[in-house]
Amino acid sequence: MKNESTQTGPREIVTPFRTIPLEVPEGMKHNEFFNSTENLNDLVNNNGLLTNQENLLLYRKALGHSTEFDCSIIYNTSKTILNPLGRPVRRTQVADSVKHVWDRMNQIIIDYMLEQYPDPEQALILAGEASLDATWPLTSPGVPSIRMLHNHFVVFPMQALRDARLADAGNPNLTDGGQHSLFQAYMRDVYREFFDRALHLRILKPVSGADARIALTGYPQGLPSWEIQGGAAALRDVHFWREYDEVLKGFIDFYRSFFSQVSTHNAPMLPDVYFPEQVESVLLFNNDFMKTAKKVRDHCIVDAKYANAIRWQPAFKQLIYRNDAGKLIVTISQNSIGNAITELLGVVVNRVPDAEAYAGHEPALIAHLLEVRRRLVEADLGEGIATAHWPQE
């Protein structure tokens, strides 16, 4: 039998963290409190690195994915939009002026990760965001804790992944609760045809699953993927970020069109789709697409638990990562129920409270984050934040 370090399969990595010094008020659920302005104050005052006039906040992930490199940018609308369900939760809902700054911040941070970790055999690099729509009942434990758009920048040492135990391949965070297999089993061809017909891409080039896959984990599995032609230099081109948005728009059209048919037999085309011609010709006139919608609708009618688990609004994870050959790849998942974007690449993060272990990694981690902050300030993308852990500059 192969040693686990040489076997292909998802990995479960253990990541220590320091307990967050927050008390949830009596009578409030955790997910209710984490949507509050008070929780965002903790992000700013205890973990905040940089903020800017566009309300974009760079912060250290207190409950992180990795102790090597781990930070996020959140579109902090907690004080300007008090209704958690009224906040932007995906890139397509963000004003162009904010997105312009956000994309520049993304580019600088990804460039830093590639500079510091140039060898794909030594480090797995990823950056991306997940949908935070109210796609589940508010009482569900799976409802996202902070309903504001934020993205992640993570580096995992490859040796740590090789040494990690194999994860349970049946982990629901890896299988997307069965809906991923639904798309793949019944609509694989129409899903890909829709992307091919709807998207006119110059920088992003479709790649096969084998080219996109990380050999160690065997992930991503069955997802449409594109190579970023030109690599890191392409991220400095505004046209790349427009194409990145086109991928998301195509996904949203597919997802919303499908579940509108699940909800209502022979529903008319939604009035606000991005690619109406392709939705009509590729999706609504495709027998596999409509047949699968009927299958899900019939199941919902007789199975209350199944119907309650449906995410009726677009749920996704979209990310940029580096493959084994050193190429930058964009992929998007058709559904996501997990709490970590890393699971798209077959990395399950098991967070454990261990302040001493975390403290051993903290100086090097913070050194990386402060250098990233310095570069962002230099590029006029914000001002530093002082906390108990680091100065303002």
C-alpha cells in the first residue's frame, strides 16, 4: 500500500488558532452576532491591517486556513448598510470605482505570494471569493457568518499537505452536498457549451481537467477551468479582471436559469440575465437541462428536507490558483456548502484552538502581512491600521 504522502486524494490539514476574545450577547445566535457592526469592529481593531476610502478592509484571518500566509479583504459595508441582506455579496454587485481598487489590491497581493513562493512544488497558492447570499434558511447553521463580500489569499506549504492525513472523500464540503454531482451527471455538456458560447475571452483559455488538477489532491474535480495566458503579468491588465467577471456572470446566468426552471415549470427567461441569447438557445431549448430541472423539482415536491437544502440563489466559489506546472488557473464551482474556499482544491482545514502553536508561526506570518500592507500603501491603496499586534506603519 502506498504511503499517504504519495497517494492522490484530498488532504485534511490541522491549523492552530488563538481564541477570538469575543462574547456573543445572551439571546443572540453566533451567525446573528457575526453579521453585526460589533464583530466587524473586532476585525478592524484586533486584526485590521489596512483600510481605504472605498471601505475595503485588509485583515489577518484570526480563524485562518493557513499559518504560512493568510489574509482577506472584506467590503466592509457594516456601517453604511445595516441590513445584512442588503449588502453586496458578489463582485457583480460592487460599484466599478470600488472594484477598480479591489482588483489592484488583488493583483499586488497575488504578485507578492508568487514572488515569495515561486516554486509550485513547494507551495500551493490560491486567491478567491465565495458567494455569501442568503441562499439557505436563516435558521440553518450553514448560513454564512459575515454576509459581506470578502476574498481570501492563502498559501499552504506543499510538504505540509504531503504530510497531512487523507481527508474523507465523502466530506460534504468536498462533494457540495450532491448538487455538484447533479450538474456533472446530467448537464455536464450543456454547462460547458453555455460557457463556450456565452463567453468571448482573450486572456482566459479553457483547459482540461487534467491540466487544472493538483496532482497531490486530485482536485478540482469536474469544474470548468481557464488558464490565465501571460501568467502574473496578465493580472496587471484590467481586461483580465473584466474576463474574470464574465466567468462569474456566465455562472450566475446558468445557476439562476436552472433553479428558476426547478421552481416553476416552463418558467420564462429571467428578465435580467447577462447573456439572454445564449440562455434562450443553449439552456432553455436543451432537453437535458429541462429534464434535470424536472428531476429536481419532482424531488423537492416529495422530500421536504431535500427542498430545504436547495440553495435557490447563486452559490459559488471562484478562485485563482497555481497548478503543478506553475500556470495560473481560474475555476468556479457550481455550488458550495463548505466553510473554506480551499476545499475546491481538495484541502480540508481542521481548525484547532492552540495559542502556543499559533504563536510559533505568528511572527513570520505577520512579517508577510506587513510587507503586503507596505506595498499597498505605496500604491495609494489605503492607510495602515494600528492594533495591539502591529503599528500603523
